[in-house]
Amino acid sequence: MKFRTRLKAGLQGTSAFSRTMRSLEADSSRRPNLVLVVAALLLGAWFAWFFLARIARYEVTDTARLEVDQAIYSVQAPVSGRVVTSRLLLDREVQAGDILVELDSDPQRLQLAEERARVAALSPQIAALRQETTTAEQARREEQRATSVAIKQAQAQFREGEARARYAEQEAERLKSLRSEGLIAEREFTQGIAEAERRRAAAESLQFAAGRLEQEQRTRESDRQAHLDRLRGEMTQLEGQQAITVATVEKLQYEIERRCIRAPVKGRLGEVAILRTGAFVEEAAKLCGVVPLGELRMVTEFLPPAALGRIHPGQPARLRLQGFPWAQYGSIRATVASVGSEIRDGRVRVELNVHPDAYSLIPLQHGLPGTVEVEVERVSPATLVLRAAGRLVTSPRSTFEGEPGRASAGGPRMP
């Protein structure tokens, strides 16, 4: 019984061993196929990445600087002078029109007081002449009206005398006719002739009187006109003096104002000159620089091959500020705003809009330097390899040996 049990157990063990060996043989036949499949998948994934993946390419420059979006105002001394008051304090916030420096203006102020006194003295003189001119013109008009009435009256008397003279002459002609006929006495005839001559003489006298009145009117009119012209001339001269004096006053006020040097815009004093009371400053000397309060932007410069045709408005960029390690403080997002089209000092100017994170610990302010990385394109690794191969093939090489600056004979040769 025991022998049968052992035999049965041995047969079962042999059968299990046979199945295990067959399973191992099957696994060993499937393993190469699995390796091939995995390799094919990896190769396919690599080819897909090589041709379809996109890698960002950057242009980098370390000549970046944060600036406000408005130009910094440089304040210069408009005139030379001695400093009376200086309110130049570094980083002081100023409003537009605040006085920064006052220069000595005592000579101009004294002359201004003198000119104002002259203006005050000229005004009453001009007013008196104007009043006198008005009175003279009114008297002239009244005299013209009175003389006109007198002339008309004299002319009426002359016409009356002329009528009496004609009547007397007609009467004399009638008496002459009667005398020739012997109807009147000689004495009566003589009296008639005398009366006619008297009346003619009276009429001529009235005519001369009317003419004399007209002549006297013209003479008085000429005198009055000369007087008015003289008054107007004096008034014009005084008004001219007053205008010159007023212009001088305005000029002196302008000169005094020029010596009160004010802040051109609202902002902060980014740089100041050390000025003490009594110091002398020359004309056009720089006193301070006012940094306007505005939005910050990044201003940088690239070499022409890196910027022209490659950097465009709207491209994303990253800003890393010097003095604030990016591993601790991170970087700041930015966007290209504008790109210069002219080369200046061998570089192209590029301006970027800054988009700081609200939780960033970097205190952004005007003047901070940094490094900018601008993403210019996204290409596949295959494109990068082809470009590198193209540059390698098209790079200039020489087949001559021993010439300075050329490759040796053992180096690579041009095909």
C-alpha cells in the first residue's frame, strides 16, 4: 500500500516537472518577440518625438534694463546763478511744478519794482491826456456849431442887404429916367443915387463879414486840430512807453521765473546734484533727473542677426533680474512690444511689456538690470539636426596646408 502511494506521488511529480519544462520552453520562445515589439515601440516613439515634438528656441541678451514707459526728464539750469534754496533729495516724490532749486534773482526783482512804478506813473498821465483830448474834441464840435450859426446869420444879412441894394439901384434908375424928363428936381435925383450907393456898400460889408467869419473858423479849426494832434502825439508816446515798460515787466517776471527751477512732471528724483546754499551753477548744468510715475517696461538690445527678422511684437519672453536669483525669486513673464528697425552702436533696440506676478517678491523699480530670453520659434528636433548639418556643410573650410588661419591637410576637406 505504501509502495503504491509512493509510486503515484512519483508519477505526479514527474508530470508536474514536464509541464514546468514545457512552460519554460514556451516562455523562452516568446521573449525575443516581446523584445522586438518593445524596441519597435520605443523606436516609433523616438521617431514621433524627433519629427513631431516642438522645442522652443530662445534669443538671450544680458543688456536688459527696467525703465518707465515715459522718458526720464533731465532738469538743467536754464541760466547761471547762485543757489538760494535747494530741495533736491534723492528719491523724493515731486509734483509737476514743485520748486526744486531757486537761484538768486534780487537784481531782477529790484528792476521789476522800478518798472512797475514807472507803469503806475504813466497810467495817470495817459488818462489825463485822454481826458484833455476828449474835452478839446467836444469844444471843437461846439465851436463848429456856433460858428456855423454865425456864418449862416451873416449870409442871411448879406442877402437882405443885397436885396435892398438892388431895390435902391432900381429906384435910382427910375429917378434917372424922371430927371431926364424933367419931372423931378436935381436934389431928389442926387439923394436917390447916394442911397443906392450906400445900400450897395452895406451889402458888400455884410459879404465881407460873412467871409471873415468863415476865414476865422478855418483858422480856429486849424489851431484846434494842431492842439488835438499834439495831445494825441503825446498820448501815443506815453502809451508806447507804457507798452515797452509792460513788456519789460513781463520779461523780468520771466527771468525771475527761470531762476525758480521746477519739476517738469510728477515723479521721483532718480539722481540729484549736491548743491548747497551759495553754490554757483553754470548754465545748462544738470541738476537732477525726474523719473515719471508710469508703467514699467523692459528695454534691451540684441545683435542684428538675432533680432532682425526673428524677434517680433507679441512673442513671449522671460526676465531674470540681476541681484534676485531666479532659483529663489523666479522669473518674470514679458511680451515683446516693439522692435527697432535701425542699428545703433551695433545693436537693435527691443522693448518688452512686463507682466509681474502678483505674489512675486521682487520689488520692481526703474533701473533694475537683468537678462531676457525671447522665444523666437518652436521647431522639431529633426529641424534642429538638419540646420546643424547645413551649417556644418556650408561652413567655410580650406584644403590648403600650412596657410595661416586655414585647416591643415589632415583635417576635413571640402567635397
